[in-house]
Amino acid sequence: MGKKAKSIIEIDSTKLISKLNTLFADEWLAYYQYWIGAQVCKGPMRPSVIAELMEHATEELSHAQMLADRIIQLGGTPIINFDDISKLANCKYLAPTDFYVKEILKQNIDGEQCAIEQYNNFMKEVHGKDFATYDMLLKILEDELEHEEDLENLLEDLNLIK
Ligand code: FE
Ligand code: FE
Ligand code: MG
């Protein structure tokens, strides 16, 4: 834990750590949703879809790592029990039921849109009060914006198949 790191933040650290843990939970669910989608998806452009899903899965896990690092720096503990991941997450895990590539992509787009909203809202809360957390959230948000766009582009290409 960083003593000074904790003392410079101008928001309640317990609340901050809890919120960061809910985002940490979201990232694990996002990771798994991408990973499982990449295993089961079927349909046109399958290799391109799998490559994008796996790339995003890796990036979601790196977001979980960034959040865990910040939680620990602030004296907190990342979620220890896996059951708490789905309980505490802000965004729902959308289990793939239809494995067709377009349906998998649509579920992941929904997931990204939820993540974008979460990060954007939380950034407003920490703005000017905790610069390090703000900076981390911005980096993650930028990735989520790119994720949404990548998936939308893939879906657009799939819709152009004649
Ligand atoms: Fe993420
Ligand atoms: Fe994402
Ligand atoms: Mg991408």
C-alpha cells in the first residue's frame, strides 16, 4: 500500500476501492465473455472474428490487472471469491445462446456499451479528486471505445456479405 498514494485522494478510499472492485468484476466477466465467444462462434469470417475476440479478451484481462494494481496501491484487496465476481459486477455476463458470429458480436457490443457507460460515469466522480485513478480509467475507457468500434466494423462487414 502507498501511504502517500492514499493520503492525496480527495474521496472516501473505502468507497473508491469498492467501486474499483465492481469494475474489476466487470473486466473478468468481459474477459470470459470474449474468450468463450471465441471458442464457440460459427459463421462467415470466423477467423477474423476469433482473432478480434481473443485480442479483446487479452485487453480485458489487462484492464483487470490495472484495476487490481490500483486497488492494492490504495490498501484494498481485489475480489478473492470467484462467486463475488458476478454478484458485484455492474454489467451482466451475457451467456452466448446463439453461436452465430453476428449474435456473438452483438452481445459483446452490448457489453462494451455497458463498460463505456460505467467508466464514463465513474470518471466524472473522481475528476479532480484522484488524478491517478482518473488517468487509469481514461486509458481503459479509450480501449473500450476502440473495442466497440472494432466490433461494430466487423458486424458492418458481415452485413455487407452478398
Ligand atoms: Fe475492459
Ligand atoms: Fe472492452
Ligand atoms: Mg480490437
